[in-house]
Amino acid sequence: EDQVTQSPEALRLQEGESSSLNCSYTVSGLRGLFWYRQDPGKGPEFLFTLYSAGEEKEKERLKATLTKKESFLHITAPKPEDSATYLCAVQAGTALIFGKGTTLSVSS
Amino acid sequence: DTAVSQTPKYLVTQMGNDKSIKCEQNLGHDTMYWYKQDSKKFLKIMFSYNNKELIINETVPNRFSPKSPDKAHLNLHINSLELGDSAVYFCASSHGRGQGKYEQYFGPGTRLTVT
């Protein structure tokens, strides 16, 4: 069964304190792994797509990496505006299978 | 310009009523989706339409019926609403298969509250 597990569920950081979010997945035939950001009361906002092991994508303070079993979202020197829930999803057929997300809180 | 829009944003109704949620996308995508996000924030696929054809219908009560009048619109009709239907419903769209780009873009969500 296709499955996505994210850890930790919640993460509290001080501004400037770098860390990583984990996404472990099990899927038959990975067509893509996706990272989204969701702010309270809003829809998920697309961040990255990774297609093959070894691939990396960067955007501002965020960097996503992919292995055959997991993906990491590295956050370098986070700011309070990076506070949000980060969702990981894998493409299974046509639909996305989402993890339960990691809620990141960055305090100044 | 809003890429994926949904109306209404909030919907409060009583048990047993019938309601609809509308979704429109202006991204030129040919595949649209409905997702449900429960109180624990878990996002799960309900339906997927490609070129107005239903291609995914997860285990959803048949009180839920999607309708796609054209590639840019996907509506969700819900009959005989129940308390357990309370959730946030998201519409999303993407390119279809064979186009190499599968990322989905989400609307702002419709918060449905059934009393």
C-alpha cells in the first residue's frame, strides 16, 4: 500500500536555527515526490517536485533532497515567516498521497 | 489573478440539506481534483477528473457527486449532509498524464460545517 510518513509532527525552532524535516515513503513506481507549504486557513502551496534519487531543489532558505526511501526538507537559518505546516506527497497513479505534515514554528 | 478558485469559502448548513461547492481554474490544466482535509489536517483524495471524465473515485459515500461541465470547472454536490461531512474541501488542478508535470495547484478551500 502506498504510504507517506512525516516526522516530526511538530518542530519548534529559534530564528536562525537550521533543521530538517523528514518524509519517508512507500510507493510502487514513484512518479514524483512533492513538498507543499500550508498556512492556517489556506490551501497547500506548491514548493518542489523531485523525481529521482539524488535530485535536489532549492528555494530561498529551503532545500529538498530525495533518496529511494525518503526525502528531506532542509531549512537553513529559518525566519518567523517560515512558520507553517509542510506537507509531503507522492504521486500514486493520478492522485497525490499526502503525509500528515510537520508543523513548523519559528520564534524570533 | 487567482489560479484555482472555490466558492463559497465558508458553508454552514444543517443535517439533511443538499449543498454544492464550485471550483474553477485558469491554469489551462486538464485534470481537476477534490480533496478532503479532516479535523486532524489529513488531506485525502476524493475524486479526479481528466478532460471531464471521472478517473478516480475513492471510497466516498455516493451522497457526494462531482460534476465537470468543462475542463476548467469541477463542482461537488453533496446530498443529505451528515455531521461527519464537516471538513475543509480543497479543489486542485494539474496537467494530465503524459505531459511530464504532475504538480497540483490547490484552491483556498471551502470549510463546510454541518450542524
